[in-house]
Amino acid sequence: MLEFTARYDFIDCPTPEEHRMAYWEWGDPNNREVLICVHGLTLNGRSFERLATVLSSHYRVICPDLVGRGNSDWLTEPKYYVWPTYFADLVYFLQQLNLHQVDWLGTSLGGVMGMFMAAEFPQQIKKLVLNDVGAFLSQKSLEKIANYLLFSPKEFSNLELAENNLRSIYAGFGDLTDEQWKQLLNISIVPDSDAGYRWHYDPQLAAPFAEQNGITSKDIELWDTWSKVTCPTLLIHGENSELLLPETIEKMQLDHSNLEVVHLPNIGHAPALMAEDQILRVQNWLLNF
């Protein structure tokens, strides 16, 4: 059984309002080979614990908690829980840690940030791993995400209820073991003095979905961004995913000669990257490309 030990620290981000951004780190802090792992919409940096523990023998692995998640601060103005805020924070994050060249692994939202980063700063991102996200996000898939964020329970009277809800919402992660579900529960649910337990993120993350109807009323196309990504890229696809469609993958392959695709059967959105075979696929690609 793997032992999960990590260093914890934070930086102070100045905009759009001053806030603290937490991050977790595994491996030799002097290792020049750095892997940045950025989580999906409602998770946090510790969702990469298993992967980071394995890869820490090769990399300095750094996993931030995006603002409003995990140990990072909550924003007083929830309208700022949008892509430009996350991107600005991550750019500032790399600057403050003096990281000039890194490999990047992003799940869902974290993958979108990786595409933005690789397109905007092509010399900074050496290799990119996109976990079940691509250059086209359908209105249908975005609406499903918005609905669970807006309407799923935010508080739980006991851990059993919390775990049942977690397993339902994250069913797309695949056939996880009970131990893996418990680990996800441990990082996703925290005690609350009023309700008993709550999600480990600011419930106001849902505010932009409620206020900006356009985010779920149309498809989001990132083809211009993808066209600027030139680094070697691994695209991990949960074959049952509603977010990453086969036709999106085919078009992405036409636009990128350095794209390798891995299809994972019986998994939706998004592969948890907790199973040994998934971790080894990522490791082998990163180390042997």
C-alpha cells in the first residue's frame, strides 16, 4: 500500500481579489524535472496523490488547489470563479515558484488550463497530458456538469450520505475499489460545524453557471487554442465520456502530429488516474516519449 506524504505550502495571488492559493508537492524539491497536475472542476490537488507518489521518483510533482477548492481561499465575489481567474492564478503560480519549463497534466478543467498555457507559453510547457478533455465541449455535457454543481446536495448529516452522493456524481471515474472511493471521500468531504459534512469547495462555484446562462446554452469551441499547441500531447479518453467525443478526438488528431490517444474502456468523465495501469500509462508516456 502506498504511503501518501506531501509538502504543503501556498502563495498569495493578487487578482481579481487577494487570495491564498494552496498547493501540494511530492518528490525532490531540487529536481529540475517538474510535473504540474491540475484537477477538475470540484476536486483539489490531493486527487493526484496516488499518481504523484509514483511519479515523485522521477519528478518534482506539484498539485495546486484552484481558488475556491481544497485549502485555497474562497473568493468573496463568486462571479470571479471563471476560466480567466484560474489561468491568471496558474501563470502567477509558475512565476512565483520560478518554474520556466514544466510538464503539465490536467483533468477536465485542469486540461483546459493546460491547453491555454501551452498555447500562450509554448516554451514553458514541454509535454502535455489532457485527461478526458479536448478542444470542443458540447452544450449537453456542460449542462450536465452545471446541473450537478447547481442542484446536488451541498451538505450531509453523515458520511454515508456523503459517500453515496460522491459515488453517484463521480460514477464516470470508473470501477474504483472501496479503498479508492474512501480516499476520494477523504479529500472531497470535510466536517462542517453546522451541517455535519460538506464538500471541500466553495458552494458559490456554481454562481457563474446560474448567472451566465450562455455557459450552458451553447457549445464551447477551443480550436484556435488547440491550433497553437505544438508540444507532444497525450490525450486520455474515457470511452463512455460525454465531454470528450470521438469526433473531437479525430479532429484534434488532424491538427496535431504529436498527439497520442489512449482509450480507456468502461470509464466516462473522467478517468480518476488512481489505478496502477492508468498511472503507468501516464508515466511511460512522460518518460519515454
